Amino acid sequence: MKDKYDVLLILEGTYPYNGGGVSTWSHMLCNEVKNVDYTLYSINANYELKSKYELSNNVKNVIQVPLWSPLEPQEIINYGNKYYKFVDRKEHNDNAHVYQVFLPIFERLIANIYSETRNLEVLDKTFFEMWQFFQKHDYKKTMKSILVWKTFCSMVSEVIAKEKEQDVTLYDLTVGMRWLYRFLIPISIDVPKVDISHLTVSGFPVIPALVLKYKYGTPIIATEHGVFIRERLLAINTSEYSFFLKKLLIKLSECITELVYYKADLILSVNKFNINWEKLYGANTNKIEVIYNGIDHQLFAPAPKPKHLQGIPTVVAAARIFELKDIITMIRSCDIVRKVIPNVKYLVYGDKDAVPEYTKECENMIEELGLQDNFTLAGFHEKPHLLFSEGDISILTSISEGFPYTVLESMSCGTPVVATDVGGVNEALDDKCGFLCKPKDYVEIGNRVIELLQNESLRTQMGIYARNKVIENFTIGKFIREYEIAYNKVISGEITEVHTPILIQLENHQAAS
């Protein structure tokens, strides 16, 4: 057994270029796990110029895949292929191969996406054959060919006719095909050989892990934070997409989630709540384990409240300003509190640029309710470990969570929490260290905030219990040890049988025949 394993940590829109809970989790792994060298496979909208984090020596390489850049990733980044091969693929006329070889593969993909009884073995084989095709043929020329476009339109039209859906516009079809084109780009990109692929989301970023499994039999670990499919459903259902696009995106997301659970050797959930969703989408319960997030309780420790806030009833939050954090409900709760405690101060620290439109909506709500003196979107905090000491209590109003670091950090600092009962929040927070409320119920949330702000002895009692609970259950040392054990298990074969790569299976079959 090797002293250190090579792990491809596959990320989407998070580490190392953006903040948030998944990035905090990733940074801890990369800094603290002793038996691994990491390669970061970072999928983002565009090419990123600068890491937000100082990367540890355990990070040996960062591979960027800018999915939505005007140029395809291979035109921006060298993924190790010789340039003449890249040019040769571009110049080669592939229409015959697209018609004879690729279209049947593409048709099976679309059929599986829309199927009510999805065959995961067939879907897996479809992705394998698609990967094989793009080893020799150009992705951009193939996916943008008139043959593929006509096939997509024809198959989708059949679905629409059978189900008698509302009319579908040319715009709908174009957006749908564009999604497919972008989401599948990683299947055309070569990936370095590693010992383990480690997914941080059970969604489309599984593709590089599939490539490694097809080629080398590389085992896959999937860590489930906030359940990808649940959060995707929430986002889609509240979007302004047409019925056709909503259905396509839901079907695509369900399809890929089921494939992740089917192919993963080990599914590590950050809470018990996620397991019901994983089972709903076909995950084998024998593959599922829970590893709770952990924090540095010595860094996140009780500290005096800053002088400029002393005497001011203060509520703090650490949250990126975007829809899943439901800052609008937090603002409305402040309005409830302000009517009883006029000088209350909410301080919300976090990225205000993640979704500018939503930030603007929040700012408008603050102004509309006349809360300019009570509610502040404060941007980044220079010393996050001191953030929670600024508040008498902390608050979380998310509509979806995994196992949020902000709750653990607040508890570790001895600051009681008022939080929505979503994801695994109630697996950390109980009625001895804070209050749980229904999502979006700003009246209940506001009343719980009032109750704590007006009862210092209760806050003190809850703060002591909260910190002790973190020290006993949610330390970074425990968290890291459990991941080191998980990596060892997968490599040693304790979790699953050793996999023969599909590529070798195919070659052996061809040789035998």
C-alpha cells in the first residue's frame, strides 16, 4: 500500500476560486489529510485567474474546465494532448462517423434522459461509448453538427407529441441543446491517472470520474453536501424557464444523479438527512456512510464582543448572498425584531457578488422596509474566526443545507443559533444550543431572535452547551481521521470489489471472439 494516494478532487463553482461551505470543507481536506496528494479538477463558468485560497503542498496540480467560456476549454488550456492531434481532429471530416457511430449513441442518451424507467446499465454504456468516440473525433464539430441538431429536435418533438405538452419554441430547443453541449464537455477532456476520484457534488461533474473509471477502473467516492438533486429541483421550480426547459433540466439532473449513485464505490453524506434522498434516487445503502463536518474548535473559540457593538443587540450571519440562503426571509425577520427591539443590528458577512440580481433584491427590500440602520450586508470578514463573537446570537435562514459550517462555528464560539430546520442542521443544533424554525417563516424566526436577545442567562447557558457539543462531536481531527480511513477503505477493497476498466473488458471480449 502506498504512503500517499493520488486523489482527483472534482469541484464545481467552488474551491479554490470561490468561497462557501464546500470550499471550507475542501480546504480542510487539502491542508490536513496526511495520506493523500490532491489534483483539483475545478469546473467553473469561465477561466479563473487567481485562487481565493493559499493552496497547501498536498495540492499538486489544478485543472480548470471553463464550461461556459466563448472558446471551448481545449482552445484555452493544454490538457496534455499533442497539438497536432487536436488540429487533426478539427480538420478531419467526420460526417460519416457522426451519422454511423455517434447518432445512435446520442439517441440512446436522449431516450434515457426522458425515460420513466431509466436503464442505468444502458446509460453507463452510452457514456462509455460517447467517451470512446471523442477519443478520436472532435467534440465541437460533432456536437454542433446539423445531424446532431436534427436528431435532438426530432426526438424531443416525439416526446412533446406523446405527452401533449405546451408549444416549444426554437429558443427552447436551442437552450436545451446548448445545455447538453456544455454539460458534456468534460467527456472530451483527458484526465490524469489517479488512485481515487472524489466528487464533491452528485451531478454533472461525475464525467471526469467516469472517464477514469472507464479507462483505469479508478474507484469513485461521492461526498454529498446539500443534495444536488434536491437543490436543483428547488432552483428549477422557482426559475422562469418554460415548462419544456424545466422538464428537460429536471430529467437531465435526475439522470446524472442516478448514474453517480450507480457508479460510486462509496457515498459519504455529511448528514443523515441526505440518505433518504440518496435512496430515493437508487443509491445502494451498503455504499452510504456519514462523515460529519468538523471545525477547529481552538480557532473558533469564545471571544469578547467588540467595543463598538457592546450594548447593541446584535445578530450575525455568515452567508453568500444568493437564493438558497433566503436572505429575504432574514431581512423580514429583522423587521419583526425591530418592532420590539428598535436598535437591533443584523450583520450579514459574505460574498455579495455571487448573484448580483439577488443582492439587489435584498438591498431593495432593506430600503422598502426602512431597515437601513438595522440590517447590513457587510461583505467579507477579514477574520472569520472572530465573526461570531460580534453577535449575541447568530442566524441561518437557508431553504437547503448540508451540514453547515456556520452553525458549527457559531456553536464553537459559544454563540447560540436561530436556524431553519433544513438538511442536517438539526443533527448539530438542538433546543439546548439554539432554536430550529420552519423555512421561510420569518415571524417564527423573528420571535425566536427576540426571545434570545431578551434573555441573557438563556444565551449564556446555550452557548456553553453548544461549545461542548462541538468539542465532543464535530472537531477537525475527527473529521480528517474519518476521511483518511475512507480513502484507505476504498483503496484496500473493503468497500467494493476491484473494478476491471470497461475499456479492458471490451478489449478482452474482442480478443476472445
